[in-house]
Amino acid sequence: MSKRDYYEVLGVSKTATDGEMKVAFRKLAMAYHPDRNPGNAEAELKFKEVNEAYQTLTDGQKRAAYDRFGHAAFQQGGAGGPGFGNEFGDFMSDIFDNFFGDGRGAGGAGGARGGRGGSTRERGADLRYNLEISLEDAFAGKTETITMATAVTCEVCSGSGAKAGSKPKPCQTCGGYGRVRAAQGFFAIERTCPACHGRGEIIDNPCGNCSGAGRVTRERTLSINVPAGVDDGLRIRLAGEGETGLRGGPAGDLYVFLSIKPHTFFQRDGADLFCRVPISMVTAALSGEITVPVIDGSQTEVRIPAGTQTAKQFRIKGKGMPVLRSRDVGDLYIQVFVETPQNLSKRQRELLQEFTSTASDENHPESAGFFSKVRDFFDGLSGVARS
């Protein structure tokens, strides 16, 4: 016998408030209460029907479920209260998967869950490898060969985890689903099967080579293509080159993190290179040419004009680093600093002293201007006006 609509049982509309339902319930409960209708089986059934309708519709969560799924929301209930039908249980299971998922989606590092009715194949872990290269390698690009220990598919059982001549069996606890459903009060919650740990399979005779894991640890040699123009901290992803998953599960990824060794001459800023070059006092004063290195292994000449000061920069266009995945190239900046002579001979000292005695402010305009401002500053503090 099908149940009547709960709103119809109470005689209220679907938009009725809790107060309106309370008034209707009291009226009907008094009419059909067993104490007022002794021996009346029909009145007893109606009283139970009214009580069930009132208890459901005055509970916010139960009312929401009833409005969406009707009586099907409370079919197959367990002890302690109504349960859920399959449709409502699937609906709530999807909500829990979305909000409280265990991170085992196809792209996660923890594993991948199979479809409904299928077994679970755990995805292998992602791996990290730190690779240090020279600035010259970053300029030209290179193919680097690395060796690392990682989990690979067991060659004896081909990744199944089962001993030769046997194969995994569907888990009887979850029927190969990998998850079990349990009703807890108003909610039906899916959990990872405790018997097969979510794999959906049980191995009675595990492979002796991998102990049932379907994978073993081996050293692997890989070739990594480092493109020209890479920068410090760049990450290269090699899909499927991480650990093999358990029992035939998909492999994770390998992430190669690049670092660039400090260079003897060059400092890098994006695609531009900077080189600090010492020049003699004579070259700075009288002009001259210097030979500087270039990152491609060549050399170039830089003309130093007369009167060059320390920190002066000279730009050499197109002699910097290539831009990754582009035809653009940075520049090379030569920054000079004037080196003060040391360990002077007697004659050299005499010549410098002779030069000093004949020098004027025109020979040292920056220092002359600076000390002139210093004098003005102190004169201002003392209140002395200069003519």
C-alpha cells in the first residue's frame, strides 16, 4: 500500500510554516489519539501516520529530502530512524565526494579511482629531481642524462601483483567496487573498503618478486631536453616518468627543477647579462680598447672614451641570453671600474706628484664640485656668507 503525501496527511500546503504544521498536528493527534479511541485500529494507524508526517516535515533536513525525493528518500531505513533510497543515497554520495573527496582524482598524486563497479588503480607518486647546469648550458641548451631510483612495473607479474598462474579476485566485501556504503542516521556515507583498501581486488597468492605490490624499485636512466634560454628555478614536467602505480596503476610525473651555477664573469637579469670589468687609470683618462668575453665563447672589443668614470656601462646589443621559446635575445652590459694603481715605484710616484701639482679643478670636475658644495654646507651652518 502506497503512503499518502505527508502534507495531505496534515492537511497543510507545501509552503506551511512549522507553526501551522504544529497547530494541524495537535488537532489531528487529539482526534486520533489511542486513549480517545480505545480498540479502534483505524484511528491508531491514522495517529501513527500523522505523527510520522509531522516528525518528518518539522525536521529541516528531512523536509528538504522529502520535497525533492518524496517517500523514496526514506526507503530501506535502518534502526534508529529512516534511511535513504538508492537515488537519494547517490545524490548525497556525490555531495560528499565533491566536498570531502580523498584527492584521488585522475590528476592527483595519491591515486585514481575507477568507475562504479570497477576496481581502483592507485596512481604512482610524482617525483622531483634537482638538476644543476652551467650558464653556458642555459644559453645553448643541452640534453642531460640522469640516473635515479624509482618504482617500475614488476617484470615477473607484469604489474598485477599476483603470483604466476593466478590473478587477483574481486573483493567480496565491496563486490569489486572499492567502496562500501553505510547508513548513519539520516546520511548514507560511502567509505573506502577496509578489506581491499579501495582497490576492488584481493590477491590470495602475491607475487614473490614484488610482494603483491605490482612494482619494484630499479634505477632508471632518462634523457632530459633542456631548451636554450632556461632560467634558474624553471620546472620541467615529464608526464608518466614518475613512480609506477600499485598493481598496474598509472605512473606519476617527474618534475625536474633547474638551478644555474654562479658564473665567473657574468651575472644574469632575465635575458640580459652583466659583466664588471676593471680598467686602468690611464685607459680611463686617455681612452683605449678592452677585450671582454661573450657567453657564446667568443670575445668582443669595447672602446673606452677618454674621461670614463667608474660604473660607466657599455651596451653590446644581442650578446645576452636567448629568450625561452622566442627568437628574442638579450644584451650584454659591460660595467667598468677604474682600478687605483698599487705598489708604485719611486719614479711613478714622482710622476703622479708632478701631475697633481699641475692639475686643476677642470681635471677633476666631480670632486671639485662636490667639495665646493661641502664648503657651502658648512658655511651655511656657521652663518658665514661667501662672496
